Amino acid sequence: MVTDHQVRKLMTLIPTTSNLELAAEKAGMCPRTARKYRKIQKLPSECKLQHDWRTRPDPFKEVWEEIVKLLEVNHGLQAKTIFEDFQRKHPGKFPDGQLRSLQRRLKNWRAISGPPKEVFFPQLHIAGDLCQSDFTEMNSLGITIQGEFFRHLFYHLVLTYSNRETGSICFSESFESLSVGFQKAIFELGGVPRIHQTDRLSAAVNNMNNLAEFTERYQGLLRHYGTEGRRGNAGRGNENGDVEQRHHRFKVAVDQELMLRGSRDFNSRSAYESFLRSLLVRLNQNRSERFLEEVKVLKPLHP
């Protein structure tokens, strides 16, 4: 195959000799090829046709519309998550080697049809330093227990360094719900971060008429586990941004799993809790490496 370098050399040699065959020989090509490039006056790279057709069959052609619908509902879905889900739904249809093809297609889709990229200023997170927690309502998901609407909240706690998340079902934003949820979370994590941050939860933060920043009961909880309390400022939800972002992504992930499940009804509350627990395990799978860094520096729990 003739290269651009050979043709450039040919064009340099032609004016210096009247013998095209000799010039072609010095450029490393046959006289016929030399005559071709002398005539067209183009480099080989300039002669390549740009094509917009696929060189091999698209393995995702039959399911692409379904994939796009998933992405439109949850822009944060990763190619690997979608790929593994479709492997479960279509056993044997998508070999592991096709993951890279799906990653390329999703990259192109996001560049052309995806949401605009958010502008953000990254924060420095330190392993074992900070966790954030908050309550989020789950009623919009339409969960039912044996046909009865299940009105509830979810207490959500996130380690900001690894994004490891956990939580539990509750029914109010009371101190009792905060205390139980926090204790369940840290015992599951196996340790206590240096700082526990909330927004201005009335269960933890005093109103403006009280000189003490936190309620007496909440201060007692913090002292018992040897962690420092921190609150966000009024009207600055972004200061508790890690858990706020996880609220949204967690509920979208729950909604996606419910769609895949085909029903929002559960036989019991414990069955629903098991469903949430399994989902959290999967969401945390790719955070294991950084979480292990946190485990080493989390404060030990009281016996």
C-alpha cells in the first residue's frame, strides 16, 4: 500500500528527472501507480472515501429504542449497567466482548442527544472524613403492600469520599427516625466518619431563638459516637449536595428496577426492604475500592 510519504517523495523527484520509471523506483512504487498519482495530484490519505455505514452488523439494533428510553429516564445509567441488564433479559444474545460497542454508542448518543453537561466545581473529599444524611420522600414511586399504598420516607446516608450509600425506611423526619437511621447506617458501614452533616433538619438543628446550634438530644447522639455535627446554611441545599444528588439517582434507580420487575406491589414491608437492600448492594459495587480506604480510617463503633 502506497503511503503519503512515498507520494510526496515521488512529486519531489518528478521535476528533477525526465524518467518517470526511475522516479517511481526511487519512491518505492511501480510506474503505473506513479502515473496515477502524478495525474490526480492527491495524497493517498486524501483519496480515502469517508463512509457512514457500519462495517459489521449492529448487535444492539433490535433493542436500541429500549435502551434510549432507559437513558431518557435516567441519564446517569452506565453502559455496563444497561449491558448486564440486557444480558439477563436476553441470555446468550450479548457476549461480554460487545460491552465496548455499547459504550461507544452511548458516548455518541450523549454527545448528540444527551442532556447538557453541568458546570460544577469539584470538592476535595478525604477518606473517612465526612458523611451526609437527609430524608427523602418515596411516595412518588407508587409502592403498594398487598395492594395498599405505602406512604413512607427513606433516611439516606452517603460517605462523600467513596459515595458509599445506605439507608432505611422511616415515616417522619423526627429525631427518632434520624437517630435510628443514623445508627443503622454506621453499624452497616462498620465505623463512624469524623463529621456528620445534615441540612437544617428540625430533628437536629435548633431554631434561631436558641443559642445552641444543635438540639440537646442530637448533641447526645453525636457525643455517643464521637462524631462532629455540621449543618448546611438556610437556602443552600447544594451544601448537602452529595446526599441530595444521591436522593435523585437512588429514586430513579428504584424506579428503573420496579419497571424491570413489572410490578410496584410487594407481599410485605420486609419484601420491599429486601428489594431496596439488593439494589443498594448493586449500586455500591463499583465503590468498593474507595470504601475500603474509608473503612481503615473510620472511627470504631462502641461495643
